[in-house]
Amino acid sequence: MQQPDPVEILKLNRIVVYSVIGLFLVLITIYALFIYGKTGQYQDFEDYIFGTYIRIKIASKVNPEKIAKAIFTEMRRLEEKYDPYREGSVLYNLNHSEDWVQVDDETLALVDLSLKLAKQTEGAFDPALGRLIDLWGFSKYSQRSESEFKVPEPREIKEAILLSGYQKITVDYLKKSVKTNGAWLDFGGMLKGYALKRAYQIAKEYDKNCHGFIEAGGQIMILGPKFGRANWIVGIRNPRGNTYDSISYVYLKEGSIATSGDYERYFEIDGVRYHHILDPQTGLPSRGAISVSVVSEDPILADALSTAGFVLGKDRWLYTRTLFPKLGAEVLLITPEMKILKTDNFSIYENPDR
Ligand code: ADP
Ligand code: MG
């Protein structure tokens, strides 16, 4: 019998080894492409909640549709629970009770946070302006046509101011109870921020590696960098231009940016614009700014402080400029004369190479 040639055996072994390695590499590539296909592609979802469009752009190895659905469900829950003008909602019951009302933990935490934000901004952000907001007709803004709006009488405004204000709200932490003492709570200036915080938590519970962003009205919450590494570019709208006309851009991999503008919800009578952000002191639409954008890690802070910065306006800019960065927020304010004011570190976010 002829002995096999050892050189031939070696060659044969090498072919087998190379084939196995080759096959392995092909399998790895297919697997990587499969995973990329699942995580690297963005899917878009949209719904109408809080009287505005909510857009979710998300890439995830977990079913993105499931995540988006869970987020929309949560947002709708919050919309119903905290609509102060819907009979039976938690805020409605609080506002229409003359006595202490026991509340759940979430509500207690939100009331507490809203009062803290009011104190921090010296009342520029005031969660107890419900009566004034209702008087101006912004409580059911999307259900009203422009001709239904009217400017309230000075007497009516005065009366509503007397019955409003965060100082009226009392909290009993031991009994988990809140008393509104005639004022009406309205979380409109921070609820979208809270909903975005919840949305972020939900998305990360499903998949901590998901990325993308959520847009709710004038606010954006980043879920993770674009394609897992790059900045998202967010335009700050020219308040006197169209939707796609930006006066600046910010570059974000995380955190949130909220903009409060006088162009979102307003009506016009005799050429005067009356919008939905009210100065708690005068009871009138605030006139010291036409747009305020706030960048912060925390979406609730971004939301509430964009409203507060708007009320503080250009006259109290020095206060905003000094205080807000200490709270963890950078601000860009546009005055009615279209002058742009920025806190010292805002430009960090305007740098594309950050
Ligand atoms: P948007 O809801 O358009 O993003 P904001 O975040 O600035 O705008 O919130 C405005 C809403 O906040 C109003 O519709 C009203 O419900 C409420 N609001 C109005 N004025 C104030 C204020 N001074 N402080 C707190 N909330 C306010
Ligand atoms: Mg706000």
C-alpha cells in the first residue's frame, strides 16, 4: 500500500483550515450586517398628544414599534391625568376642591418639583396660573377658532391674579395631600418635559443601547448619538421666519433642548399678538422675549426654564444669565428687536466639533 504523501496531507489540512476561517468570516459579516440592519436603521413614529405632534426617531435591536407604542401610551396617560380642564382628571379634582386632597406619589413629586421651580425662578415659572390661562382661552386652544378669542377685561385679569399663584399651593408631605386654596394648577410649562423624561426612561428600559431622539412640540430629547456616535443637529427656529428658517444650530449627543416661542399658540386682534406665556405679575402675555431656548441634561428643567426665561425676558436677562447655568441650563434668548442673548457657555453647543 502506498503511504500518503505528508506534504499532500499538510496542504489538505491547510485548505480545510482556510475554508473554516473563511466561512467563519462570512458568517460574522452576515451577523454584523443583520445586527446593523436592526440597530443602525432609524424608524419614525408620529402621534398627536398634548395638542402637538410627537415624533420619535429611533434605532434599536428591540422592536422599535413596541418602544414607540409604549411611549405614546405613557404620554397619553399623562395628558389625561394632568389636563386641568378635563373633568375628573387629577388636576381638575385638586383645582375644584376646597379641602386637602390626597394624591399619588407621582402627583406629589410633580407638585413639589413645580413649586421648587417656581421658587428658583422667583415666580417667573408659576404652575398655579390655571385661572389666568383659562381666562385668556388657552386652556382649550386647539378646540377654539381664532374669532372665539378675546382680550379679557382688566377687571377680570385682576380677579384671576388674586386667585392665582404658586404661594397659594400647600403640601402636606406626611399625609401626601395638596390644597390649592382657590388657585388652579396647570403644568403646561413642564409637562412635556416630564413626559420626555418618562419617554427616555421607557426607551432605555427596553433597550439601553437604543439611539435617536423624540420631538414634542418645541422640545427635543436625545435618546443617543446619531448612529451611536455623531451629534444630532437641532435648528433653533427664527421666530419671525418659517418652520425651516433657523437662526442657529446646536449639536447634541445627549440631553434636551426646549424652546418657548410667541409663535406657537397665539391669536391676533387689531394687529397685536396675544400668546400663551403669561407674566404672573401682570396677567398679560409676556413681552420681554419672542423666543427662548434652553439646553439641559434634564428635559423638565429645559422645559420649565424656557418658560421662565421667556417671562424674565430681556429686562431681567442678567438674572437669567447668572442663575440658569448654576441650575444646569444654558440659554439663548431672542428679544422682540431680534437681538440674540446667550449665556456664557451656550456657544459650546453651537460648535459642530464638540
Ligand atoms: P409650549 O407648551 O408651547 O412648549 P411652554 O413650555 O413655554 O410652551 O409652556 C407654555 C404653557 O405653560 C402654557 O400653555 C400654559 O399652560 C403654561 N404657562 C403659561 N405661562 C406660564 C408661566 N408663567 N409659568 C408656568 N407655566 C405657564
Ligand atoms: Mg416650557
